[in-house]
Amino acid sequence: MLFSEPLHVGKPNVGDRQQFDLLVDRIFETRWLSNSGPLVVELEERIADYLGVRHCVSMCNGTVALEIAIRALGLTGEVIVPSYTFVATAHALHWQGLTPVFADIDPETHNLSLDSVRSLITPKTSGIIGVHLWGRPAPVAGLEEIATEHNLELMFDAAHAFGNMDSGRMIGSSGRAEVFSFHATKFFNTFEGGAVVTNDDALAERIRLMRNFGFVDFDEVVYPGTNGKLPEVSAAMGLVNLASIDAFIANNRANYEAYREAFADDDSLELLSFADEPRGNYQYVVVELAGEAVQHRDRLVAELHAENIRARKYFWPGCHQMEPYKGLYPNAGENLPNTAVVADRVVVLPTGSSVDPADCAVVAGFIRERLASYALDQVADASV
Ligand SMILES: *Cc1c(COP(=O)(O)O)cnc(C)c1O
């Protein structure tokens, strides 16, 4: 086995433990454990500042943040989403009694195809949820144009994109609202957590209300809200991790560069590139197998696992192939040719705090060696 300890795709990035302990001491001294305590307020201000957005409403996780944003925007009927995303994007709609309509992706960017989105609009469509997949910006301008033309709401699932930029601007200001996940395995974490960010004052107010049962005062409830609150201890983690964010980025970037160098002259796969923005989280190292190598993807992943390299087949096989969507919309795949092709080719490689550039070189070397050996087997088979 190449590694005695498993190498993960999303081992948590954690900041300074002493700073965290100091904040936890403060929580115990004040006994303010939840309900918009001082650490939550501070974290929300810092994140809004970091992203250059007017409001950050923190949440207990990204999925509830999506549900609340969906509800606050008043979405109804059908909402267009990519199938090639983490299943929570679709589940959030389903839990709100809405129909996710799965659109295809552009095979180059892995983000929504504008033509596919256009082709799926019906009189029941109320909105579009774009996903900044792998942290690379969704086609925001094109989606805005479609939304305006058809009078649709537009929001974004930015769960992969914390700390990333789009055309020189931090991701977080597009559409009516954007949603982040601060789950433990995400680039920036609060153990569990998330946020809705928006520049819309009234929308932010409605979302805050929904997050806290609809309470406007001690005994006055004006809305059937839910409980989406982030606890203080999570905010403490967020503050500490935010202070280390540049170090997390530097670590991921060095890993990414090590993979890039090791794969540079290999044409059996392509390492997905990121735009040259001033800032980016490099959270996902995504390789797309090419040519003959594609048919060996699952074998490669199994062999990586056998070496304690926990590579992943994200987001195979696409949400439309998962229940309840597979049963509810058995023909959805007809609209999703690129999703099927991409989902069969992708392997996501370990990075983050459990991995350093020397590990990445070993992982890449192993992958190259395996792909070359599959190719040789094939040549041998063909000559029999
Ligand atoms: C992680 C993730 C979510 C869900 O966030 P949680 O905080 O785990 O609830 C939603 N959408 C995408 C694209 C994700 O990757």
C-alpha cells in the first residue's frame, strides 16, 4: 500500500487550535450558545466583508440554507438545476415541494449549458439555480439574460466556491442570492454550517426571519419559519478558519501545481484548470480521463482505494439517476447527454490539509503508471 494513512478528497482544513479554545472559553463564560450570539454576528460581518456583499445570513448547514433561500424567493412549480451537482441541490427543491428540472452541462466547463436551460423552460418554471461547480463560476451573465427574458428568479448554489472569484470579483453577489456550505469537508468549514448571502435588504430580512421560526419579537410570529441557526461554537470555528484561509489556499494551490506538473505530458487524462483569478480555493483537483482510459475509470478508482488514496467519482451518476428523481422522472436522461459523458470520466483526487505536494506526485505517478498499463493490456489483447 502506497500510503499507511488514507489520503482524502476533503479532510477538514482547521485553523489555530489555541485561538479556537480561547473563543470556546468565551462561549462558556457568557453561556451564550446560540441565537445570534456575538460570534455569529462577527462571523457574518467578516464573511460579508470578505465577499463584498451586503448581507451574510449564517445557517446550520448548506442544505437548509438552500431550502430557506428557495422559499424566501417564493419559487413554485418547476426550477431548473443541473443534474451534475451534489444531490442536496435537488433535494432542497424536493423538500420544498418543488420539481427539480435537470438541465445538461457544457462538457468543457461542467457548468450549466445555456441552451439546455432554455430548452427546459415551461409555463410552470419559476426559477433557475446555477451551481458554481468545482468552484468555477457558472455562466452568470447568460443565466441572468435568460432569467430576465422569461421573468424567472435566479439564485446560485456556491457551495464549492467560497473564496473564489469570477472576473475579478468574489463569488457571492450574483443572482438574487447565493448559498454556501461550511460543512467539515468543504474548503472553509464551521463543523457544519452554511450561509445565504445577498445584496437585497428585504430578502435578507425575510431569510433571517425564516431562520428563526418567524419570530419578530418575543411573542410575535409572522411566518411559518424553521430552525436554521448556526451555533456559537460553529461561528468560533469559522472565525478561526477565516483567519487561516490564505494558508489553506496556499496549501491547495501547491498541491494542484504538483498534480499539474506530474500530469503535464500525459494525454490519457486532463487536469481541469482554473481561471487565473487573483484568488481561488483550489478545493477540487478534477481529472477527466480521455480516450481509451475512460472505460477503466472504475478500476482506477478501486486501485487507488486499495492504496489508501480515497479518490472519488463526483458527481456520478448525476442526480437524475438517484432516487426519488430516477423513479419520478425516468426520461430525464434524454436531455442530459453531456452529463452522462462527463460523469463517467471524472475522478477527483485528494488535496487539502491531509496532503502535501510530495503526496500528490506519488498519487499522480501511480495513476500514470496504471493508465499506461491498461493501455498496454489493450494493445496485447488486440494483437492476440
Ligand atoms: C456540500 C454541498 C451542499 C450541501 O451543503 P451541506 O452543508 O452539506 O448541507 C449543497 N450543494 C453542493 C453543490 C454541495 O457541494
